Amino acid sequence: MTSEALMAPPAAPGLFRRLAAGRVFPVLAIVAAIIVIWLAGAIWLNAPQIEDAYQRAGQPLDFATLVHEGWNAKRPVLPSPQQVVTDLWNSLTLSPTSKRSLVYHATITGSAALSGFALGSLLGIVLAIAIVHVRRLDLSLMPWVITSQTIPILAIAPMIVVVLGNLGLTGLIPKAIISMYLCFFPVTIGLVKGLRSPDPLQMDLMRTYSASSRQVLTKLRWPAALPYLFAGLKVAIAISLVGAIVGELPTGAQAGLGSRLLAGSYFGQTVQIWSALFVASFLGTALVALVGLAEWMVRRSMGGRLT
């Protein structure tokens, strides 16, 4: 063994080296940093009410007590991670049919989001095909599609709920319509770009073969547009969840993640608010993963032509 080999530092373990080179280690580092900042923020934001309570009681307050009270406050300004995890565990382990279970509320919000996503995707696909094939619609309809998204959804949602309520449509339908309004836009824009993505030489070749507009759509435009379509669908399904939650706020709904957020804000239950937010994020991640799974299945069925 040479002197250089004896002086060289020992190699890092294979597992640690693979973690550092991959995605796991950076993600874990970011998560750890967020938790540390969160814990510090819980102490800082909850400190004023804790100090005030101890001053009123005439009791001394040391740093260790401040940390403990800051992480376990009954009505915290910012709940600690362990408080949120405990509330999540207590809620998720209840019966799924219990109105205190976050699974029950997530099911209601998720059904509205999926309904709105299905309607919005269908509307977006129809609009995109029409815009690409009809020049007048491209000139007249496309600006309105873009303009529709400049209006805040918080201003539109109450109007939709009131109008549909007067027509006797309540419950799932108003929330689905609000989700549809939000999620049709990325599908339309993405698919229009995708349908126009084929190379001009390929279009000329289809015309040389005397292909009809339908054949050009099914044989050339649609396969080329699928990557754009799935990118839009991933954005749309995430936005549809936001629309479903927003749709639950104006009605004062008794069920759904929006109702949990609303009740938590009314009664100052910040732990309940954070738990509902975490469940909403988990639900959104699961919905996006479902679209990703559908994309993988389509890619596989097409022999890997979808990139």
C-alpha cells in the first residue's frame, strides 16, 4: 500500500454517498431547516401571550419554560409541528364517516375537485380543438379565455353560489362549477400550444397524403399535443382543489376542508387550520400523482413516444 493511499481519507459509506448525490438528502435537509425555523417561529410568535399570562399570575418565566409553553400553547398564534401532527393523528384515526374526521372532509372536497376537474378538462379540450381549427374562434374566443382568469375567484365564487342556489343547485354542483372555471384555462392554453406544435413539414406531408382535418388531428396533432395536455392537466387538478375549497367558504358549508378552515378561523383554532391545510396539501399531491400515473400509462401504451 502506497503512502498516498495511507494518507487518503476513508471513503464515505456507499449509502450516504448515494443519498448525497441523489434527491433524498437535499429534500431532507430542506425539511429539517423548515422544521427548525417553524419551531423557532412558534416560540417567537407565542411568546407575547405567554409572557403576559405569567406576568398576570406573578410567576417568573425562564427560557426553558418559554420554549415548553411556546410549543404547547392552548391557543397558539403559530402551532408547533408536534401539535399539528397530534391533531392530524387524532383526526385521521377517527371513523371516516365521523364529521370530526379529516378523511370525511377531504372526501367531500376531493369529490368536488374531481368533478370540477373532469368538467373543466372536457371544456378545455373542446375549446382548444375549436380554437385550433376555426380561425374566427381563435381571434374572438381566445382573448376571452385569457381575460376570464384576470377576475379574482374570491369575487366570482359568491356570485356563482348565489345564482345556482336560486336555481335550486346546491351542494356539490356550485363547488364543481367554481373548480371548472379555474381549471379549464391551463388545459385550453396547453392543448392549443400542443396542437400547434407539429412541424410544418409534417403538416405538409399530411396534406400531400390528402389527409382530412380529422385524420390530421388524430394522427398528428393529438399525439404531439399529449405532453402539453398532461402538463396542463397537472396544473388544472391542483387548481381544481383550490376552487373546491374556495367554493365551500361563501356558503358556510358544514363539511369539507373549506368548512374546517372557516370554523378554525371563527373559533381561533389555529391547530385545526394547519391540520386542514396539511390534509389539503396531501390531497393535492395525491391528485397530481394520479395524473402523473395516467401520463405514464399513456406513455407506455404509445411505446414511449410521449416525452
